[in-house]
Amino acid sequence: MSSTVIPSGELGQQAEESNYLNVKHTIASWLLTGDHKRIALLYLVSTSFFFFLGSIAAGLIRYELTSPAGVVLESETYNKVFSSHGILMVFTFLVVAIPAIFGNFLVPLMIGARDLAFPRLNLASWYMYMTGGTLILAGMIFGGVDTGWTFYTPYSSMYSNGQVTMVIIGIFIAGFSTITTGINFVVTIHKMRAPGMTWFRLPLFIWAMYATSLMMILATPVVAITLLLVVYERTFKLPVFSPELGGDPVLFQHLFWFYSHPAVYIMILPAFAIVSELIANFSRKRIFGYHFVAFSSLAIAGLGFLVWGHHMFVSSQSMYESIVFSLISYLVAVPSAIKIFNWMATMYKGNIRLQSPMIYAIAFLMIFTVGGLTGLFLGAAGTDIHLTATYFVVAHFHYVMVGGTMLAFLGGLHYWWPKITGRMFSDGIAKVNAVIVFVGFNLTFFPQFIVGWLGMPRRYHYYYFAPEFQAYHIMSTLGATVLGLGFILPAFYLTMSLFTGPKAGPNPWGAHGLEWETSSPPPTSNFTETPIVMDEVYDFDPVSDHAKDLKDIEERNRRRSEEGYCGSEDDN
Amino acid sequence: MSAITNTSDHGHDSALHHQFEDIGQQNDSYIVGMWVFLSTEVMFFGALFFIYTLYRWNYQLDFYIAHEHLDVKLGAINTSVLLFSSFTMVMAVQSAQLKRRLHVIGYLLTTIVCACTFLVIKYFEYSSKIADHLYPGAGFATDAHAAFGAHAFEAGKLAVNMNHAQLFYALYFGMTGLHAVHIIAGILVILALIRLWVIRAKSVTLDYIPTEMVGLYWHFVDLVWIFLFPLFYLMPKPH
Amino acid sequence: MASQTSHSHEHHIVPTSTYLLTLILLVLLMLATVWAASFNLPAIGPFSGTVVNQMVALIIATAKALLVIMVFMGVRWSSTLAKLWVASGFVTLILLFGILGDYTTRHYEHQHGWEARPDGSLPRSTPDEEVVPPINANDLNVKIRQ
């Protein structure tokens, strides 16, 4: 192949100037791109849009609940609003967001590949996602669904009058987008690693993405076929899940949760992926117990397939089964705790840099721990009978999904923003925002634990039977307002950074990893030369770190004295 | 192999995509990708097989009586047709390995003929069910005697619950229907493959892997039918 | 990238005779399963005759499936990675069949009064004259506290 060798100097120069963002400017070059980085950006824009819509629904729910008698929504409208919130957040944001945005962007970069294995499939998955999302939205506009995101039969299949069919078909198509993303990741991670990138040199992000893909590939088809059967039954009035005609509605719950419990881990494992990177890079230490953290991801993926029954303690599931599921559910605590303890052990005596992504990571640790521990209340078959379908459950899964996935998402967005856009944002305001999110989040959801324990049922739009709950609900609504602010602010200051932010350089955080060895933003082919991996993962050198710190401080002092600069907001 | 990127024009080797280093890596990726996809298909059909198992177990006699309307002979012929099409498919792959272009096209066309035969037989089976109002939905037969004749009675008593019979036919049409959709998709994919072979597209002629991938899909369709046949057509009488 | 390039794709050209033999075996097995289904097989041990019949049918189907997977799909000659992914789908399917554990450990109760009527209408619109048998507390798996 010597005939195709281009002098490396010339190529390097070319790559300096052209990156994946400015290589072409036409709309077609974005909509027909095969570049994983551009597809990641398409996903970033589209998932943010769906997240925004889901948040509006959440706002309506919180506003409605400020009064014991309800404020604005009719019963049926309320049902449609909370269903929209659940469906949009779960199927078009949480399941998709981190894998499709950060996974897409980072998997090839982290393993030293030029692209994912199947770029066209990757683009097709975005189109499937958009088709699915559009159908879901159309269903919500033309009548809505009032079944909740779980579509329990026979209500969804026999009685509900909304646009259940359209929304389910939307979810079905979006599900295939998830599957194709998973296939792409698995093949890429197996087959496209750079020379020297052995399995145990992979960043933990990749391990967690692999575990996520595993569940996407093996669990999603089950819910796809189950929801398709609901449509089949709904269209032809069939007996598949309807007790009137000999079907079994509990079978639907079994099949639904056989997917949806792994789906919960599809949502949280990518968050673990990001947090592992953040903790290691901002503590300047190799992750404590790398192998344990890596295999705990796979263990969570495996156990995820064995615990679906803990969502069904109050269905007519056999009690023997409930006991078994309860016990297996406790086992999930083991790999989760391995991760939490190893992260903390990594931070211990680390050279911690409290920059904004790290603050999100620490907030994640605190909130996820609360979310995980309250999961034990619900995993125990006994207490679950008391807590089923109360706000305790709502608070629990928001602690895991919002406090876990959403915080990790924001942390990852801040961490890789300079890599994605080539611009630095103002770290000061990002830190303030992290605190706003943390406070707003806890103010929103902690009162829900209490009010749920006291007996407030979920999915009710009034509580005149217990007006004493109002204080908790108002606290929660106030918190939601603060939290909303915390989600809107990044949109502004990150967008601002595109125009006013200083150029980031290849490695603004001094982080370790292949993605930081290429320019920011990376060239279309990611690396000017195929990297050869010689060093171990998270191989920080404390001595040179210290020397670099000293040099940075010197440099900064010099710059300040030259420019007469005395601001403190921007000093990272 | 030079380590320089931007070498998407690999000269002699236009079947190689830019993200791969060499053709071996690309082929491995394609085969693994195909198998990962097939494992989702296994779960997709698997959930249906599970539902079938559960209801068959609960309503043994109803399902047995309902299945009496199916024609074992047609089912067996269809099974043979699909098995034979799998054989022609595998021969097409072998010819692709040996780079015998006309053989590949011939075997692929035979496969399509088999697939169409399967669908035609399926059409006759479906129409005989529909003629007897055994299609799931509001129009499902209510008179067990008219639908199943003497089979519907056990020791002079009506032995079949028509709701459960409808459940059987819902699953029958659902599962064989989904299988037929896969057959139709397979026909389209094979047609596209034939077109590529006819125009001597380098993406298929240089290496047998694309043909092999279509083959894997086709064998999977065959695999599903291998289980559908005994489960739906060869039901033992509860005894 | 190149490190992952094991040349496992080297051409394993399987002779036509192998494929032909497989096809013949498959057709024979198909005939065997049709033939076996024409008998009511006797009970063996704890399994009733129905179960034995069904087990024979499924064992033959599994044998056919293995032939197709191993020979036609070429898994016998594939890389370990491909073999792992072949297995993964079926292993997860076994987990899915674990749902049966629920149905074997509970009584699948039939509730009176919820069947669809012969005209296909659903009991939601139960006319008043229809008599719904009263539920007998002894039929339910609960103790009523006095």
C-alpha cells in the first residue's frame, strides 16, 4: 500500500484546518452523513427536543398538583399528560440519549477507530428514531394516550380510546433504532480496536457501553413483539392478553418487564460509563479495581434479565416467584455497590480537581446512592406491597433516572463539550449550574419520598382526601422550577461558548484517553494516524501532573500580569 | 498496511469501506454483525414461541381441536420446500466462494422460486381458513360444529371453547404471518443480491461475504419454520 | 485496528456432498417427525403420552435446527466470537422461558362472569338478566378474616 502514503506533515496540516464540523456545510452533508460524530450531534439536537417536550409535561403535572383539588387539568387530560411525560422521557430520551450521543461520538474515538463498523446503519438508526419520535408525537397531538408508559393490558388493548396504536408503532420503530445502535457498538468494540488496545486497556466507558448494547440487542425485541401484539389485539379484538377471551394480562406484564427491567439498566449503565471517566480523570488516578468495575457492568447486564418480577409483586404473580425475584433483586446491589465503592476509593487520596464535570459526578454519587438504597425498600416484597404505586416509587426512579442518568448526561456534556465543539465554556457558571441542579433535584424529589410513604398514590391528579400533603407537593413544585432552570441554563451558556468561548485545544482537562489525543473538534477520520496504544488505561503520572500544575499556574500568572486580568470566573 | 487514514481509495480493493483497515477485518465485522442481528431475531420470535407455549399448555384440548383444521400435508410440503431453498442458498454461497458467477445467479433464482412456492401454498392454506371464518377478529366463527365438524365433540359433548380456538388462530396467523413477512423481505434482499451479481458489482463479486450474509438470514427464516411446523401442524391428541 | 484481524474468514469451501447429505438428513427427519406424530405414544415415567409425543417432535426439530445452524450457516467453521453470539440469543431465550416458573407455581384461576358471550361482545356491557355465579369464598385462595 506504499503507493497511497501521503507525506504525514502535509496531512497533519490539512487535518489542523478541517474538522468534522467544518468539512462541509450543506444541510445534505448533515442529513446524509455517515460520520459517527455528526450523527451524534443530530441525536443531541433531536433528543434535547424530545426532552424539552417531556419536561413541559412534567411541569404541567407539578403545576396541577400544587392544589389538593387540582388546578388546570381534567382527569383524562392529566392521564394523557403523565403518559406523554413517561413515554417521551423513557423511549425518546433516557434509553436513547447517552448511548446515541456520547456512545456514538466516543466509542470509535476511545478505541482508536475511524468510524463505527456500520456508518450507514448508524444513520438509518437516527432516521428510525426520528420516524418513531414523530409518530409518538403525532399520536399525542391527535388524541393522546392515557395508559401510562407501561401500556398495561387489557386497558391499552381493549378499552383505552386514545391513539395507542400510533404511539406503540412509534415506540416499535424507535426500538429498532436502539437495536441497530447496539449492533453497531458490539461489532465496533469487538472488531475495530486500535493496535495495542486490549480489552483491559479499554476505558470503562466502553465496557459499560458494551453491557448496554448487550441488553439493547437481547431485550428490546421482546418488548417490540409484545407491543406489536397489543396493537394486533387492539385492532382485531383478539384474546392474546385479554382475560375475557381466555388470555392472561399478567403475561403482558411479564413480557413487558422482561424488557423494561433491562431497559432501566440500559438507562443507568451509560451513566455509570460517564461517571467512571469523570471520576478517574478528575481524581488523576487509575480507577480503583478496574477489573471489578468492568465486570460489574456485565454482571448488571446479566442480572438485569433475572429480576423483572419485582415490578409485579402486586399482580397475581405467584408468591413463590415474588420471593425468588426479591432475593435476586438484592443481588443487583452487589455490582452497583462495587461501582460506588470503587469510585469513592478512586477519589480517596486522589488529586481531585473540582471542575464542573467532577461536581456533576460527585452529585451523581450522592443522589444515586439514595436512589439505589430506596430501591431496596421496593425490592423487598413485603414493604413493596405498602409502597406500590405511591409517590415513593416515583421518587425512587426519579432519583435513579434524573439524579443518575440526567446528572451524568450533564456531566458528560460538560466534559466532552470542548471535544465536540472545540470551544471551552465558562467553568464558573457551569459549577454554579451543577449546584442549582443538585439543590433543585433534591427539593423536587425528596418530599416525594415522604409523601409517598404517607400514602400519596401516583397518577392521581388531586388529593382532596389528604390536603395535608399539599406542603410536600408545593415544595416539590418549587424544586421542579429550580431544576428546570438548571436544565435551561446549560443550553444558554453552552451555546454562548460556541461564539465567545476560547479555543479548547486537544486536551483542555489534561485527561487521559485516546479521544484526547486528537484535535478538538476531531477531523472526519478521527485520527491523522491510526494510534498505537502503548500505555495502560487511566495511566496518570502524578509527578508530571504536579509539574504540569506548577507550569499551568506559572503560565496563568504570567498571562494575567500581561493582560492585567483580574476576573476569577474563568480561571480553570 | 500503511497507517495513514484518508485512504478510502484502496485502488485494487474497492469493496473495502473507509472505516476498516483491511478486508479481513471488514468481513469479520459483517459476519459478527449479522449474527448479533440474528440474535435479536431469535428473541423477537422467541417471545412469540413463549406465548404460544403458555397458551398451548393451558388450553390443550381447545388447541388440539383447532389445529385439526390445518393440513399436515401442505405443511410438510412447505417444510421440504424451505429446506430445499436453504440448500440452494448454501450452494449459492459455495459458488460465490468459487467465484462462479452464473452458478450463484442460478442458485439464488432457485431459492426465490422456492420462496414463492412457499408463499403460494401458504396463500391456499390461509384462504381455506378464511373461507371457514377461522381468521382472528370480530368475524371469527362462533359455531364450533360448522368450523371443525365432528372434531369439535368429545364423547358427544362440545369440547372446544371458540375463544380459545380464536386464540390458537390469532397465534397461527400472527406467527406464520410474521414468518411470511420475513420470507417476503428475504425475497427482496435476494433479488437485490442477484441484481448486484448480474451487473458484476465489485461489492459482491470480490468476496463471498455479502452473499453469505444473505444466506445466514435465509437460513434463519428456515430455522423459524422448522419449529413452527411441528408446533402448529403436529399436535398430539391429549391422552 | 489491525490487531483484531484474525483471518478466520479464510475460505472453508465445504464440498457439495456435505450439503447434499445434510439436505437428505433434514428431509428424512421431517418425514420422521410427521410419522411419529401419527401415533399416540405411551407415557414414559412422569411424562404423559402427550408430552412424550411433543418431546419427540421438539427433539427432532432441535436436531434439524442444529444441522441448519452448524452446516448450512457454517457455525462449525466460524470464529469463537460468532459462536458466542449464536449462543447468546438462545441463552437469553431460556431466561425468557423462565416466565413459566410463575405459571407452574400459581393456580391459574378462571374467573366466572368474565367470558365473552357467544356473539363476541365483551362482558363490560353485561346485561342485567345474565346471571353471574356468586363467588364462593372456598374457591379463592384467601382466608377471610372473621
